[in-house]
Amino acid sequence: MSASPITATTAVTSPTVLITGVHSGPNPSPGLGLARSLRRAWPGLRLEAVDYSPRATGLSAPEFDRAHVHPDWHGADLDAQCAALVSMVESTGGVLVPGLDLEAELLAARHPGHPGVLAPPPAAFALVAKPAERAAEVLGLAVPEHRRVEGIEDAADFAAAHGWRVWVKGPRHDAVPVTTLPELATALHRVRATWGGPALAQRHVDGVEESIVFAALDGELLGACAMRKTMLTAEGKTWAGTVEPVRGGRLAEFVRVTRWTGGGEVEVIREARTGERYLLEVNPRFPAWVHGATLTGPNLPARLVTAATGLPPHLPERAEADGFVRVVEEIPADPLPAPEHRAFPGSAAAKHPSAMPALSRRLAPARPRPAPGEPDAALARDVAAALPVPPGESPCRVLLRGALESGLDLLGGVCRDVAVATGVATRFAYSVKTNPDRRVLGAVQRRGAMAETVSLSEVRACLDAGFTGDRVVLGGPAKWWRHDGAPVDVGALFCDSVSDFERTVAVVEQGLAHTDILGLRLSTIGVPTRFGIDLSHPPTARAVAKALRTAGIRRIGLHFHHAASRIGAVAWLREFTDAISAAADLCARTGVRVRCVDLGGGWRPGTSRAELAGVLTRAVRVATRALGRPEQVLFEPGKVLAQPAMAVFSTVLDVRDGPDGRAAVVDASVAELPDWAGHPHRVLWRRPGADWRVLGPGDEAVLGRLCMEHDRPRDGLALPADLAAGDHLLFLDAGAYDASMSYRFGT
Ligand SMILES: *Cc1c(COP(=O)(O)O)cnc(C)c1O
């Protein structure tokens, strides 16, 4: 190491403080705030700015005595870049306060322990890399559920499990909120293309955010303040905040354990629902709002420089307020070249003038290219039994009987688990609209399960498949559509509105319909929906009470359905609980008893037996506590059963090379896979005559046969190196809405 220790004399007489990362924009670096804070302590201190583009606006700020533009990170030699900074520090006998975390990490790795570089040691950077579980442990905080995602299948599975309120985060920077599959695909692509390296998916936490800024030297905490954001930019960056001092506690321990040097920021969120405090991230540098903290009293940048150089502050710390706001200010500057054109909606270069994305990509490991893998034995058997398809029948949809039967096994197991746990007879009613294929209905029928329908023609399809009327549930808003007056005999009838209930009562009273259970579908209360009756709305509840009294009905069924695959199991259970408690009020007022509770469908494909039985059991307990024990519980699986039970077989027509990599064109299309934007389909590949292989995550795409831009049934795959026209691709997970909503187009 070539460090020259700072001698007391040079430090006290004329230290220079070098500050890097001085861009001041909507998403600023801390450099300018650091300079302002240091100026408050030492009006005459020599401050020099370093950045990597003349567009880093703080370079023109009057706080700096000198500004340096170093080569940008795209092509620069990384060793030379670091050596230049260190030699500046050594030649001035001063210190460097880095404002860019990747630059700080690089410096720490290349010049570990240099006394003039006020950055944490390399091991500290490793500890705070996302998701920073070890850092959270030391700080006494939880970490939100997360998954390191290789590709879209992984990420979509995680997002569905967390109600499609998740963040995609880069290894060091960036956090993109995501609520749909297309957003997820875009975010994964953006994070990878901008920063390199794998992305992290993390559950959203609803709550109040707090940031803690601190300064430390060699593991000793020099001070810390907590800040609550009171104004945010559209990107969620701080624009105003209130600040209060914090005592060391866990933070002091964290600083000691990591032997932290320099500034840092801990971002924490307190979950509103649970009160649990979660660590969002630890930034290995001062935050951009650090000067806001200085204005409230503690001057952490000055304390750091004093501790590192021995230079006492010329002016004491002083508090001017308990908070701060930002303002925009024009300052004189040398003219910059105008941008050639205005990028839409704002280029990365404009957002990151210090070119951290370029450095991040250079430091990121190359993305591994997974070779096609072996499918598990059950899938291989299932696929072998479903094929071959007759020549000339590509593309075509095939039934995977093994997947269907194992899905039925799982649902049977769930019924038994819930019945054992709650003491209530539990059955499932397969949702016919999800996929009305006769083979699927037949398999459900043979298991003795029920069917859930939304039209009289679906009821007929069930009777044709061998169901008796008492095993059919009829619901939905259009149940009397095309009713020709012929008697209808079903096991349960659920009504979607007060008027639907009145009409259905009339149909039953006329003897045109017979049902064991007459019931109401409850709407969600906190989640918008077009379905069901909102019993938390007093006029609606009064109308229902009146209709029940008029009809002399004393026993009813209750139905609740909202897709847990969309809102997540936690929100589902909360919505169910709220709907049931509104229903319990009605029952108490009218003296009506609930015989049957139907818990609906919308369960995420891939949900395990334990998980599904767990949620249903909790729901039955909620219902039992509020309403008394029902005689019967139903639930209505659709896609959890049907989605894995069919696949679309296709033939490769063309393999093309382009600037964005290779793509395969197949004879299938989004007409056979209309739910392409709803969930990613796993894809198998084979050479004719060879075994099927599973394709892993990558950056390549499968394009459909249609002349439509959006006909890309699958993005984000690694195609096999030797893929050729005539090979076969099998799109799995095509047995739910891909089947029932498929259409004829371009054939
Ligand atoms: C569509 C539907 C289902 C099945 O939904 P999936 O998402 O396929 O599980 C169950 N119950 C009702 C009332 C439905 O409308």
C-alpha cells in the first residue's frame, strides 16, 4: 500500500477535502451537501470536487475551490482511475469523502485501509449488499421477504405469492415497483441492462419510511440523525424532511462490527399493519440530504473530517430548525454542449451523469447461460404419454393427464386437511369457465367433486359430463341468461346483487329452480370489484335484510371470491375477514343462520397442499368465529388445477439472429396462448426424436406465427445453442385461460 500517513502538521495547517459525486438534480449525489456542511464548519477549508462527466452540475458550485472531471467509467482503466484519486489525496495531504457508492467500493477494494480514503472496509460493502440480511440482523431489523431472481418465471412466482406488490432491485442501485407481469418483465430487463448482475425481487411493505444518517471512523460512531421524509419527488426521493438525533444503540454496534469509516445511511420502514421494522437498504456513503441534517445541528461530515484529520472546526455546530426543504437554484456555469436530441422519457445518461451504471456493469459478473436442463421424471412421463401428435397437427394443445390427476390428488388432500383441522365437511367445486374441456370435467366428476358454473349452458355441460345436479354450484351475474323455463336443479345458487337475489327467489318460488343452498356472494370491501353484495354499505345491508324477511329465508349460504393469485394470501384473508364480519352483522340483525361458506377460487398455480389448506383453514376459523360453525365449506379451484394440465405443442419455423440476440419463430402464437401476458409459460425443447429439455432463463425470445408485434408468447429464455427449424417447443402451463380463451386468428 502506498499510503502516506497524514501528519498532524499538514492536516492541521491545510488539509484539502476531495469530494466525489457532486451532481445536483432530482436524484442528487451527496457531494454538494457535503461541501455545504464542511463550509459551515470551516469557511476557508480547501474543497475540491471530482466527478466523471462535465454534466455533474455541482462541479460549478461556488462551494468548491476547484473541480476535476475524470474520465468516465465506460472505457477508463479502473486501476488508473483509483490511483488518480489516491494520488490526489496523498499529494494534498488531505482526505477523500466519496459520494458514489460503487466508486467507494472500488477504492476500498483497491486501496484497503488507506487513511485518507474515508470509506468503509471491503467486508462492510459485502455485508450491506442487498438484501443485507446480516446487516439487518446486527441492526435488529427484519428484511422483507425477497428472492434473487434469475428469470421471469422465478420472479412471477414470487410476485404472485406476494400479491403483485413487489419491487425489483438492482444489486446496489435502483428499485422499481411492479404490479403486473409486463411491468415485471420490463423492470427485470431494465435493472439488468442498466446495472448488470442479477436482480432481487422484494415484497412491498406498506408503512412509514425513516432514514438514518451516520458518520464513523474505524468502527467508532461519530453521530447519527433520523429523518422522516415530509415531501417526495415523483421518484420517491427526499425533497423535504424532519430530523431528530438518534442514540447509538444497535447502530453503534453495527459500526463497530463492520469497522465502518465514512458516512452511511440506513433506510428503514415500519410496517403499518404489524409495527415490524424492516431494513430496506444500507448505503455506504452519506445520503444526498445530509446537509438537511447539518442544518438541524449535528454536522456529521465535519465530525468525520475532524476525526480523520485532527482539524478542529472553526465554527461550532448550530441548529437552525428541526427540518429542511430543498429549493432549486440557478448558479453561474461554463456553457455545456446542448444535448443532440431530447430522449423520451429521459435517458439514463441524463439520470446518471456520474455513469455509475457503466461502472456497475463492468463490475458485474457475466450472466451465466444455462444449458437446457432435464425435466423432472413426472413431467417427462406426462409429456411422453401426451405425444406424439399426429403429423400435420402442429400447433396443438395436449392434455397432461399426470398433472391433472396429481392436481386432483392435491385438492382432495386439501379437503381432508381442512376438514380435519376445522371439523367442517369440505369439498371443492371446479370452476368450469377456467377450462370446460370435457376430459377435465370428466376427471373432476370421477373424483366425486363438484363443479362451479356461471351459466345454464355450463350447468348442462356438467350434467353431460356425469355430474348430478346437487354437485353443481351456480353463481355469477348472468345465471338466468337464456333460461328457457325448464326446471333447474343445483346444489347451490349464489346471488351477485340484491336484485339478482330477488329474481332468484322468485324463480325458486315458481318452482323453476331447486337448490339445497340459496346464498349471497359477498363483495370485497377494500379492493375494487364489480361482483357481489357489499354488506358494509348500510342501505345495501338493509335491502338484503328486507329481501330475506320478505322471502322468509332463515338459512343461507355465503360466497366469497377474489383472486388470491392477484392480491396475495394475506390481503385475501383480510378481505375475507372484513366481508364476513359485515355478513355477521346482517345475520345478527335478521336471525338468519349461515349453513354453507364457499371460499371461491383464484388460487395461484403451484400453491402447495399445505399452503392452500393453511389459508382455507384460517378462513374457515374466521367464518366459524363470526357466524358459528357452518355445516359445509366449499372452495372453487380453477387455474390451480387446470393450468399445468395442458400444454401447446409447436414446431420451430425459423431461428433468426438480430442485434438483440436470437429469436425462434414457431407455428404457435398468442392465439393459442392468450394468457401470455398473465403468466410466463415454461418451455420445453427437443430435436425430433430426442428427449425433451427445459429451457432456462436468458435474454432470448420465442416469436409467434402471427403478423402482430405483440405475438411473442415467451421472452426471457436461453435458447439452445443448436436450435434449428423443425425442432419442437412445448409451452407448458397452457391449460387454464390459455385454453378457454384461445381464439382463431391467422390460421
Ligand atoms: C373464475 C372463478 C373461479 C376460478 O378462478 P381461477 O382463477 O381459475 O382459480 C372460481 N370461482 C368463481 C366465482 C369464479 O368466477
